[in-house]
Amino acid sequence: MQEFWEGQSGHKYGPESTQRKNMIKQVDRTIGYLRQRIKESGLESNLNLIITSDHGMETVIKTNEIHIQRVKNFTFKDIQFELLDYGPNGLLLPKEGKLEHVYSVLKNAHPNLHVYKKADFPRRFHYANHSRITPLLLYSDPGYVQFNKGEHGFDNEAANMKTIFRAVGPAFKQGLVVEPFESVHVYALLCELLGITPEPHDGSLAAVKPITAVLSCLGRLRVPGSSTRNVW
């Protein structure tokens, strides 16, 4: 079973806003109720509960904003296709013969804007190696985006882009705190818990093995005789 709470309060009001904090309290109460009912129903020894999310959120900086259209010597007349109005990232397809000009005028246009040719885009983003990606790519530093008061999609190494992971149940060790791991590994963990074969993916079960209970020789989680739980 999966339940999802979306993050519109963070987008609309900002991650540090009262509205956002009230939403977090509401989620916390719901999780508390769920855990209480699990306990009352005698399911603690055979039910696993995982709390995580798809990304973090950053407060948008409303000073020194990035406005591409105001950059000296830049004009959208040189652009065949653009995608600049969604989050902190941008895609530009310059018209034939305009690539070098557009790149040169944008590259140092703003101290918090990073402009790359496709071949030079940082490989750690796992983003620029597809035929549909445009010749020029842009991304801004955390907090710099023109829309919303809270936003995500910034550099995934930024602290506020990190998410949470809490787990409790027989499949997890009790009272354990581990170093952060990438969310891409959660899929492998869920498949292992469910005893199903995952589709091809970029995650690794080894990355989350330290948080789990004993692994059987078949590779599936073996529930110990006594209940073991992660304390969050």
C-alpha cells in the first residue's frame, strides 16, 4: 500500500512557511495514527512501514533574480526552441549558426546561472546523454528560479534537495542511523521486501543493505523470530 502527500504548500508559501509547517504537522499526526493502529492490530512483527519522499525543497530567492530576456546581446530571435519556464533548469535550441553566439552571451550572464553545451554538462546529473536533449542546457544555483516561493529540481548534491528516509518493521534494524543514501536505491529495497524481480534500474540493493535485517541465501529478507524495528 502507498499513500502520497503532495507538496503544493511548499511551492505556494515556501518550505519555511507556517502553512508548510502546519502541513507537516498534519502528516505527522496521520503517521502517528497509522503506527498506533498497527500496534493495536498486532501487526508490528510482520508489517514494514517506510516514510520517504521524492525530493527536498528550497526557499526561492527573490533578489538578484535571473532574467534571461534581459541579458545583453541575447534575443529569443536566435532561438528555435526553448524550455525555460519550469523550475531551475532550462533547455535551449539555438537556430542554425547561432549556437556559439548564444552560448557566449549567456555563459557568464549571471553569477548563479550555469550554462553548458550538451557535451560538457556534468555527467553526475545523468541527463545530457539523450538525443532529445538540446545543445545548450542551463541550471541555476539553489534558490534561484522565477516562479513559486519554494522549488525543487536544483543540484541534487545541495543539502536542501535531500529527502528523508525512515523505516520501521521486521525487515529493518532497530535504533539504527546511517549515512544518507540516494533515493534511486529505494526501488531495489521495495522489490526485495515484496519478493519480486525489479525491472532494470540504476539503484543498488547493496546501498541499503546496512539498514535491513538478515538476508537469506535466496536474497530475500528473512524475518527474525523476534520483532526488530527501526526506531525513528
